[in-house]
Amino acid sequence: MAETDRPSPEALLAEANRERRGRLKVFLGAAPGVGKTYAMLEAARDQRLDGVDVVAGIVETHGRRDTEALLAGLEAVPPRPVEYRDLTFREMDLDAILKRRPRLVLVDELAHTNIPGSRHLKRYQDVEEILAAGIDVYSTLNIQHLESLNDVVERIAGIRVRETVPDGVLQTADEIELIDLPPQTLIKRLAEGKVYVPDQARRAVDHFFSAGTLTALREMALRAAAERVDAQMVNYMRAHAIPGPWPTRERILACIGDGRAVMRLVRTAKRTADRRQAPWMAVHVETWRHAGLPEEAKNRISDALRLAGQLGAETRVVQGESVAAELLDFARARNVSQIIAGRPRRGRLPFLRRRSVTAELLSRADSFDVTVVGGEDEGEAKPPPPAARRKRLDWTGYAVAAVATAAASACGYGLSLFLDLPNISLIYLMAVLLVAIRHGLGPSIAVSVASFMAYNFFFTDPLFTFDIADTRNILTVVFFLVTAFITSNLAARVRAQVEATRLSARRTANLYDFSSRIAAAADQDDVLWAVVHHVASTLRGRSLVLLPEDGRLAVRAGFPPEDRLDDKARAAADWAWANAQPAGRGSATLPTSDWLFLPLKTGRGPVGVLGVQIEAAGRLLSPEESRLLDTLADQAALAIERTNLVADIEHARLATETERLRSALLSSLSHDLRTPLVSILGAASSLVSYEGTLNPADRQELAQTIQEEAERLNRFVQNLLDMTRLGSGQLRPRTDWVDLHDIVASAIERAKKLLRRRTVKVEIDPLVPLLRLDPMLMEQVVFNLIDNACKYSPPGTPVTVWAVARGDQAIVEVCDQGPGIAPEDRERIFDMLYRVEDGDSRTAGTGLGLAICRGIVEAHGGRISAQPGLNGAGTCIVMRLPTAPPPEVVE
């Protein structure tokens, strides 16, 4: 079945996807006040009369009584109040709509930006989620809110529209209804107060609602609606295998060949498209003969496609057997109305000339207008003289043809002496096949003619002459010649197709290899190196990647290594970056540069510039190389964008973590450090104010309070200093051989005021060897753990310090009988400023003690963790410290 006789798989898939989604109808207005919301409500009421379950999701009436009257009879989902900057706003309740699941929901003002804190940034994203749930949507949109028309509207109306939607939202709409009013009627409605205008926009109203501005907006709205309807018609034709064309709109197709008038043809197509204000396409068909074209012909094709792209055409390169058939299939698929082709070239022997593509188009294009462009481009070089053409002949192939003919003759003659072969001509056909497969069409035709003459000379009676005695042999040699020609042609075509297949496979493997390399790259430097190395090796030249740094482009990677550019190349790179368009060699901008620069663009904008320099002087990129380079540039841009996003996420994470630590530290300073200061100030003020009335016992108690709280404050400050030293890497243990008993005893002595109403059980295995530790730092660790155990366990409960040697580790545990720690918090308690308890009832402390313990223990090469206590009661902080052979005792 022919390709055009069956539905397009893409169109069928798009229809299948739409079946699972809700349908979107957009009421498109040319300007505010034309009645979009009113028309939407009228259509909704009609649907309700037909039994459709209709719900108003969000409808902005702006106080219009007629609109409110239409809305009054419809069920409405209450809006969701959102607080923002001490103000309350009404937003559409998306979750309530999805839970209600009506058949049709009304969503006004599709371009609306949601209040921060909403699930989606824009209202059209809410609509996409509703459609994905299988719910139909009616919505409204003004033409000035389309993203692609934003700058055009600003130039025309002098107003910068802040709320926009991507053009793809309108393109996915299943139905568009254009709501329009004549400019004078709309201006009259504005004067009567029937058009809602925000207060902040009143200064621009007079300019926006002028007759000229409204007329321009009407034209843009009509064009947008017509383009969407046209796209729907084309999709319908593809889905239902309608061959077309349906001439509902002008479309121009320029046929790009290797002829010398191809540049004139492109310019003619551009002028024709401009006169008819129609879109146009430039298409080149690659066949099996493409590989045999001379370089200047390939350059003409590249230049023509490049010029067409610069003039605003959609450029395509397709592969196929028949140029005319592929062009007609493409024209029918794109609903083209007019085809522009070049005049066929005339050969010296018309009866041997192959039928031209233009002739085939004229005979087969019954449904299209075909325009033939003649003449040659100005300044185009004339065809080279015959002597120059002979120099380009493949003399190696013709020499092989002569040798193959001689070898076949010798083989046939030798075999005929010993065997009675029925047909020696098959040996010559083998030679024809081998030469055709190896060297192409020209040498294969030469070997066909030579084989015909050799067969006649050596194997037909009379032998060793070119005469033919038997008339039956005349048919034999003639059919042999015809068969040899056909065989050589088919073999050469197969060879060219194999070469094309190999080229396509190499391109695919090239792209796959590049994708694998950049996907495996860990950071941006690896990505950039993979990009420049792959591009340089693929195009056999040099490659650079430039990225913005401090407001200007800087070379970040090059292969071969390169870090500077001349003035011409630098100007081309800057222009490509500033305008997001190619510049440099082979482009229309700064073509005198030796480098070609392509902007690396993503959805968020350009991220850099890719530079390419071809080694061969004067050679431009072929169409295949241009397409390959564009694909490589797109993939490189995505890879660089990925690394940028990773870096942005990491920076955001660090900023969030820094902010969290700063807030926690300020909270700790304000809550925990203030407590001992209040106690010190209270006791000191009592001593000053009541010095004469206090007895010695009271003075002693107040002085002791001041001392205890000052020591507590000193511990907090010391923890902050230790944490600072840990974070800066200045805390380096000064290790020595120490006994664990001494460290635990010193820590307990230091904490005796904390243990006044507690008992401490110390169980250290005698087999625990001497450990190489910093005694002061490790004493601080044990003290912090005992202090932590006292804070988070009931008064009067014991604290246990337990140690044992196991293998090459000494395991030390400090256990309490408190409420324990939830499994999800056992790792987080070692984070700086993190505590399980929070609020005003929390236990006093900075939240630094365990973080300091982890830092000191890990500085000694050990590990620390939190485990549940015995039988699940309380918490045990477990330290695993490395052991080493004890020092030898010198007697």
C-alpha cells in the first residue's frame, strides 16, 4: 500500500491520545471587552440544556450584570482563598473540581498567573491537569496573551503584556471560537463602561483602544484562528488518509536540486510566498545517485537550503527512490497548493537523456500548480570544459573494468578448452556485477560494452572477428548487451543504496555515541570536553564551546585545545550569542570568519555557543553535516542545561541549608543562651539590691547560681567555638597513648554538678587496650554525651558508661533511660542545631553537642551512632574507635 494511501501513524496516535483526555474549547478574543466570557457562559447554558453536567470553576464577571445573570443558574465551585502579603485572593480550587468531576468545567482567563503557593504557576497548567483527568474545559483568551505575539503587541499598542501562555496551549485546543467586534463598537463599549480595565492599566487605555490598534489585533486573532483551523484540517487529512490537496490555503513548495538555477528558484519561491502571504517550504530529495554528485553540486544544494532557511522557509531533506514521487507525497501530506521547480537541463543526446524531475512533476501533478523557473544564477560559474571533466573521471574504475573484461575472457576461453559450457556470457555478467558493486555505474557500463565486444570476438562464429555468421547469435549478443546494461545499472543502484544505508547507520551510531558520552559525563567540564572532542572528530576540524562568564563569552573547552579567537571569530561568536542565530563561515552574518558559531539553545534560552572550523579550506558544510551539527548542538545544549540545573539545585540546597542553620542558630542564641544570662542577671541584681538583708546562706546560694549558669554559658560558647573549628578544618587531634579509664573519670569529675541527683555506672572491660587519642578532645566527647544523657532522661535515673574491645575496635557506649529516639531521628540528631524536641518546652541546649561529638570521633578515624537502649528503653550513643598495638615498654 502506498504511503499516501494509509493514515499517518502520528495523526492516529494524536487522535488516540485526545480520546483519553478532555476536550478544550477556547473562546479567543481580539481584545478585552469583546464578550468572550459572555459567549462562554451562553455556550455552557446550551450544554446544560442538553443534559451536560456543567460546573463553573472560575468565572470573572467584573461586575457586569448581564454576565452575572448568565452565571446565576450554573453550579459553581467555591474559589479557594489564598493569603499573600496580608491580602486575601480568590483562586480556582483545582482539587475540588477534580473531586467533583463534572463533564464540563468553565475556566475563565486562561493566561492568569496564580498566587504564589498554588500548585501550578499558571492557570493553563491547572487546565492541563483537568483535561488529563478526562474533563472538558471551556476557557477564554485574548490574542495579546500569546507568547509569540507578545513583542508584536508591544510594538503596536505600546503595552507590555505580562501574563502570557505558550502558543502550544492554543495549538492543542480541540475547538476555537473567535469572538470579535468592530473597533468602533468596542470603543463605544469602553466609553459606556462595559469594558473592565484594571486601575494600573488606565494610562495605556487610550492608546490600546484606538481604531488602528484594534484593527491590527483583529487581524492577528483572525490569523491565529485560521492557522489553528488549518492545522486541524491537515491533521484530519493525515488521520483519514485523504490524499489532497485541499486548496483552502496557499502553501508553496520549492524543489531544491543540484541545478545551476537553484538559487534563483529559492528567491522566486520567496517572492511568490510573500506576494500571497503564504508559508513555504524548500525540500531536497536524496536518491541513490546523491553519493556520486560532484562536490560543487553538493555545495549548491547546501547553499540553496541555507538561503531558504534564512529567508524564512521550512527546509527538509527526504530520502527516496524517485525524486518526483517523494516530492508529490510530501506536497500532499503538507497540503501544498503550488510547486516551484527548475527547468530541466539539456543534454547533447536527447534520446539518451533521462526524463527530468520537472517533466515527471508536470505529468503527474494533476492537483497542483507547477511553476518552472529557468535561467542561471548571476555569477554562477559555467560548466567546466570537457578536458576538466575528464580529469575527474574515475580512471581506477575504468582500468579495473578493462582488467575484469580481460580476466573474464581468459577464464571463459580456458574453460571452453576443457568443458563444453552452454553460455560463456554468464562469466562476463559476473565481471559486470563485480565492477558495478565496486566502482559504480560508469565503469560498469564500460565493462558491459567491453564484455559485449569480447564475447563477440572470442566466442561467436566466426571466431576472432567481429562478424556474426549465425543470425541466432545476433539476438544472443544483443540480449547480452541489454542484460549487461540492466545488470550494471541495478548493481550500481544497490551499491549506492548500501552506501546511503551505511551513512545513515554511521550518523545514528554517531548520535548514539555522543548521547552516551554526555549522559555519562558527571560535571560540566566533562560534558564540554565530550562535546568539543566529538564535534571535532565528526566534522574533521576544530571545535570550541563558549559560555557566558562575567557578562561576556569565554572559551571553556576546545579540541584541539584553544583558548583564544581572532577579532572576526570573536565578533561572530558574540553576534550568535546576542541574537540566538548562527553566525560566521557559511552563514549570512559575518561570513568572512573562519569559524561557524551556533547558539546552544534550550527552552529557557541560550546557554552558550558552539564553534566549528573545517580543516579543508573553502569547504562548506554539506546538508547532512549541517543537520548532524544542528542535532549535536541541540543535544549539547540540553547536556549543558542539565549540568546548570544540577548546579542551580546544589546552590539552592546550600542556600536553604545555610538559611536553616542561620535560623536555628539565631533561635538557639535567643532561647538557650538567654536562659543562663537571665539567671546570672537575676542573681547578681538580687545581690546588689538586697545586700544588707541577705544572710550568708542566701548570698552563697546566689553566688553559686551565678557560677553554675556562667559555667553553663561557657559550655555553650565552647561548643560554638569547637563547631567553628570543625567546620573550618582547624580541629586536628594531638594524639597520644591514653587509658580510657582516665578519660571517663575526668569527664565524670567535670560533670559532677550535673550528676548530683544521679548515679553513673562505669563498666570498662579490662581487655580494652591503650588508645591513641587526643585526651582533651575525647574528654569533651564523653562530657557532652553525659550532659546529653542528663538532659533527656528523668531525674534520678542512672547513666551508664560501658566499653569493650572487639577485634580492631574499642566500642564505647553512653546510655540513659529516657524516652528514646525515633528511628527516623537517630541519624539526624548528629546534624548541627537539630534536636528532636522543639517549642518552648524543649530542653535547654544549642543542638551542637552531638554534632561536635561526631566531628571529633571522625577526626580520630572512628564512627558514632545512636541505638536504642537495653530492652528498648532509653538511648545509647555508641562510639567505635580504632585500636592499634600498644607502645612497647622500655625497661
